[in-house]
Amino acid sequence: MGTGRTLRKESHVRPCKTPAGKARKNAAQRRRLVKFGMAEEDVKLMGDEAVRVMVQRPTLVKKLVAKKTAK
């Protein structure tokens, strides 16, 4: 593994996220929450940060959905 100039220049090693890429990722995460069973209206009202946190814990999402449908 080298330690040359290429690896020290971070912008060349790892490119920045584009706004389109970020939007694509957010849309994919929202679709994933809907597949877990959440209502699409609820997912639309959530912010990007909340969606990101919920996607990280799918078992918690499924429990919340089951609890909500049991009422």
C-alpha cells in the first residue's frame, strides 16, 4: 500500500456526494420504510434524519407498526 500524494488528496480519493445522489438515497430509504409496513403518509411527513434513524432499526419499525395496527 502506497503513501503517496494520491492518498493524501482526499477529494481525489473519495468524491463528494451530489444532491441527486443524496435525493436518490433518501427516496430509497423512504421506500424501504414503506416496505417495512409504515404508512406512506407518515413517511412523507418525516424528515430525512428521522428516516435515516428508523431505517437503521427495522425490527423496531416492525414492532411499532404491529403495535399501531393492534389498536
